[in-house]
Amino acid sequence: MQTAGETFFNRSMELPDELLRGAIDSHVHPGPALKSSPPRVDPFQAAEQAKAAGMRGFVIYDQTLGNSAGTAWLVNRVVKGIDVFGGILLNSCLGGLNPRAVKTALYYGAGAKYVSFGAHCTHFLASSEARLVEGKLVPLKDLYPKFAKEELSRAIRIPLEDPIPPELEEILQLVADHPDVYLNTGHVSPEEVLRVIELAERFGIKKVYVAHICRRYMTLEQDREAARRGAYLEACVDDWLYPEAPRMHYYVEREYMDESGNTPYDGGRTFTIGLVEWANRIRAVGVEHFVLGTDYGIRAACTPVEAMRTLVASLLDLEFTPEEIRTMICTNPSRLLDLD
């Protein structure tokens, strides 16, 4: 790498582009999506752009219908020279804890590379998403009794004590039986994250991935505990750089559009984080435990590839070494995906 020896007072324009070569974006949201929430790129465009940047690949998340293994199969057939992966989010439209959906995804298309306990429709996050009413965030569950009755009732919750439901037991066993697949915590609470790790250990699941949304609520001690027990921690560009605009994250209904932006509501608390704080947390836990991504693909933001370049350049600005950056965007995601 020609410019790997740069210092704070001797910096290059080219190094961020060089570091993108061979990188894997662990979290991309290309289309298709709800008509009310059009994407920035379709998956073929995302693949062509990543290939042009010299990236090794990316992981697709379909936060609406949940299963992206078929999309990954299509893209890999059309766009050669880049690896695209999909998986399954156990969203409420799939019935939440649905072993049949997991079993199908493992054998569908390219085959699911991850199983996640859901995105915006977990009980934890669905309970916190909100709308602005007279300048204050009010949770959807308090505004709309129908939302609380129909959506929260089927949202995923991870029981903190035994016994666990048979559906969860079957899902954990399915993941354990497919060692190339990693278990994504989904958007659950910090306490549920540690419980997922505990259950993964019980079932012999080797790879657990702590979703970046969870980490907005986790303490440094909880991050360290998850890392000590062998989990990879996700950190994304959208943790600190995201358009502050309403999102139709998951629900078709117009009134269920979350308006909390990047400050999720939870019992009166709000959570914000800046780049320096975000990076300091990575330093405090250790780069060897992190996998980085963008969580981009929405229309209001730049392309995932440009967001990935912003991520790399920002870490360089904070004096992370090229080797540390490549650990988080090349080495660790490759291990998570069983590529090397």
C-alpha cells in the first residue's frame, strides 16, 4: 500500500480509496423497499459500484420482507467479481419467531448467511419508535392502541430466563447446525443481547453478531462482556451520520412512520452519539472485536460505497492505522462470513 505510512501532518488523498479494495460492507439496504421509502440504489447498482471501488463484497439486509438470500443469488449471477450475501430478518411480517421461515431461508437462493431476530419490529425497538406530537416524541404504542395490540403482540422478545419457547429453541438449533451462518442479535435490548450470547453458547453456535442499534443502548461494560464471550460487535456509519428525516422504516401504515430520527425514544431518554465518541468506544473495546458497515441505501443519503469511503476516511482522520481499519472492514467480516 503506497500511502500506508502517512502521518497526521503528511496525509494523502488516495489512502481511503486504497483501503476500500478488498473491503466488505457488513450492512447494506438496497432496494426493493416500500413504495413510501424508495431506495438510493438497487442491489445490482450497489454491486456494480462496490466492484468498481475494488471492494470484495457486501451483506444485504431487507428490513421489510426480511429474506435477502434470493436477492443475493440474483446479484451474484449477474454481477461477476464481487460477493454478495443475504440472510433473514425475523420481522413481524414473517411471524416473528418462525422456524419454518429460517429453515426455508437457509436453503433459498444463495442460502442465508445470517439469521437475525428482527429489525425495527422487535418488541424493544417497536416500543421505542415514536412520532412528534407538539414538539415531543410520543411512542407509537401510546399513540395507537391498534399498534400496541397488533404489532407489539407478535414482536420478538428474547426471554431472559428459562424456559425458552420451542420456536426459539428450534431456530437456535438450526443456526447451530449450519456453522457457516452467523446469529445476528437483531434490534433487541442490551439485556437480551447478553441472553442471546448465553443461549448461543448453550447451543454451540460459534458466531454471534451484535447489531449496531443494540450498541447504542449498551454500556461499555456490556460491549466488553459481549466481546469477551466471543461476539463480533457491529458499528455503522449511520450511528453518527444519518439524515435527520422521517423514515418509513418497516410499516406500511403512514401513521406508523417513525419520526425519532437518530435519537430513539426509550422511557424519556434519548441516545445520540458523535463520531469521536463512537470511535473511542471501538478503541476501548478493541478493533479485533469489530465489524464495520454503513447501514446505507436510503434515498436521502449517499450511496453505500461513498458512505464506506467516508467511514474509512473518518477513521484515518482519527489516526486509526490502515492495519486497524482493514481488520474491521476486511479481516473480521471475512471471518464472520467464512470467506477465509
